[in-house]
Amino acid sequence: MAKYLVTGAAGFIASRVIEMLLDQGHEIHGIDNLNDSYDVRMKEYRLQQLEGRKGFTFRKMDISDREIINVLVDIPGKFDAIINLAARAGVRTSLSDPWVYINTNIIGTLNLVEFCRKKEIPKMILASTSSLYSITNPMPFKETAETDLPIQPYAASKKGAEALCYTYHYLYDLDVTVFRYFTVYGPAGRPDMVMFRFTQSIIEGRDLVIYGDGSQRRGFTYLDDIARGTILGLKPVGYRIINLGGQELMSLNELIAVLEQKTGKKARLTYQPFHKADALANWADVSKAREVLNWQPQVQLDEGISRLVDWYYKERSWASQV
């Protein structure tokens, strides 16, 4: 069995990746700084699902701290790969505090590729973002699309991280799979993401704010599909940028209608002007994922939304407060 370092261990995607790897019998060292980018109770909940499991150890650490290189070196044995899923994510919050995005997404990535170089770790997976694509790119978005002009600090920080990984691939032969994730949803999702926020607002009878007219479209991807694809990315690829995203496109208005049907409750909608940092549409071409990883989404949108709603009702006593 293999030994992996997974960063952002209490995060939405990382915690599910760790669960799947533990199920396969691997040894996982998870790190996370448990920051307050969103309600820490959600991160603590995910971490509780992992604690006590055979093969899992956790340390509270910040990848943007340069000293992390020396601390990680002291862990006995050698890692087979680093799965870097720690990130500051979110388009709008990157406008108010771009510095923390640079620190986590660029400096943090630099620290980890340096650790790979020092410890001769052969493989790294980097979580990047579909926010690098813009409305000027033809849809569905291909990895070959022009992404040199990001329109938010978040996307710019991820572009920098991708470039650093290529540099270390070129100089030191580090094998890197870069995943550009599209909109991910599922149980215990990020509270700032539309799927969780809409579900919570409708069930709790709160005002649901729509920026624009609700016609903007997303290709939603269920968490398990994303986690499974991430693990497939551990294979040697040289240096590859690969989209992971759903191909069932749905507008926000359509999503609200589905959630109303699943919950049996009516949404209380209010509308605000569309924000120029947002994307009108987000849709992945996943042909490279199929070709390189033999991956494609398996969980249909209707089924995935049902699982999310069921989970929310089960955990409503605390999930309603995050």
C-alpha cells in the first residue's frame, strides 16, 4: 500500500479523497490549518469522520508557512505522492483579501514542490480551478483554451500555482497532475457554494439572493466523482492539466426549481445585480479525463441533489447554523 500526504484534509474534496484512499488500505498523513474562510464547524465535522480510522494521522499545519518543509521532513519514511488540495477558494472573497490567496495558493504550492524536491517525492496532484476559463473561451471549456488573462485574484493565484508545478516538472522531473475542478457539490459541501447555500436557504425559509437573473449555467459535479477522478490522477502523466467536471448543465433558476421539488418548499428569492467577477457559464470538456484517466461522471444530477438534501435534513441541527 502507498503513503500519501494530503493537504487541506478537512476540506470538502480532500476529506472524501482521504476516505476513499483509506478504504483502499493506504496510509494517509493529512494536514490543514482549519482556517475560518467559512464556518469551521463544517471542517470539524468532516475531520471527525476521519479521526480514529486506521492509517490516518492529522496535523494542524499551514502550507503557506515556509517552516512546514522542515517539519514534514521529520515524518519517517517517504511519501509516494503529495495530493495538494489545500487552497483558498472563492471568486468574490479574493477581491477583498487577495494576499491570503497568494500566500496559500502560490507560496503554499512552492513550499510543497520544494518538499518534493528535497525528499525526492516523484508525484504531486494540484487542485486548480475552472475559474481560469472566461466567457471568451468557447464552451465546453478545453484545457487548451487561453487562460493567461485571469479576471480574479483567485484564478490568478491558481495560474501561478500551475506554472510553479510545471517549473518543477521541467527542472526536477516532478510528475504532476493538475486538476481544474468545476462546480462540485454533495454532502458537507462548502457553505459558500450555490448548491449548499440554496438548499439551506430554501429549507430554512431564508431569503435566497440571486446575482443577475438566474440564467447563468453551471456544470455541477458530484463529490464522489471528483474524488474518484483525483485518485486516478495519481498515475504517472508527466505534466498534465485535466478538467474534472459534470456535463449536465443547469441554470440557477432550474436548480432552484429542482430543490423546491426535492424539499417540498418554496424559495424566497431576491435579486441583486450580476457581479462582473462571476462567470455566466461554466461547462467542462472532459475528453482528456476520459482519454488519460478513463474517467467520467457517474452520479446523475437528480440523484446527487437528492443525496445532498437527505444529508442536510439528517444534519440539520447544526448544518442550519453554518
